Amino acid sequence: MKTIALAHPITVNGKERSTIDLDFEALTVDAFTRADSRSHGGEGNVLTLMEANGTLHLNLAFEAAIAADQTLDITDLERLKGADIMKFAAAGRFFTLQSATDSQGGTSEAQSESTDESTTTPRAK
């Protein structure tokens, strides 16, 4: 779970909030679909590169916040402003990039080593 400290606190259900928790591991397919739909205005299937879609990152973080605290809803999070927006977008971007790396079997450090020896057979003359 990640906690974001807000530079501009928001009021949720009559209480001022200066931090918001995010639980990306609690995201469901439905939550991902809602985030994706909001990221392109609900215009159906729009082809975008997930790693470069800042609005998707922001909306994934919103869904992770709602997953961590069901007293929040999207209208609360849409009141974020300034640097707080970028903190949420960065958290969502980190989640998508980390997830993409994990699904590829780890980082480049885990990939096979290169050797100096040639593995090709020389052609006969």
C-alpha cells in the first residue's frame, strides 16, 4: 500500500484529508476497465500505449485509492489539484511500468548473459 501526502488537502465526507492511501494490489478487472474508460472519455476502444497514457495512470491511481478506502468516490478525487494530480499520475505510471516489467520475467539484469564466443558455425569454402 502506498500513501500520498497531499499538498492541497481535500474534504471527504466532512473531514479534511491530508493523505490518501492507494492499494494497487486490490484493483479488479472492473476497476481497471473504469479507469481505462475514463482515460479516453468513454469513447469505446481507443488504441493507446498504456505506458504513455497519463490519464490512464491518473485514473488507475484513483481506482487504487477507492480500493484502499471505500469512503472515497471519484468525485472526491476529481477535486485534487496542482502537484497532487501529478503525484497520483506518477503512482499510476509506476504501477503500470512495474507490472509490465514483472510480466516480462523481470528486469534486464535477469536476462541471459552474452558471451564472447561465437555460436555460429563457420561456412565451408
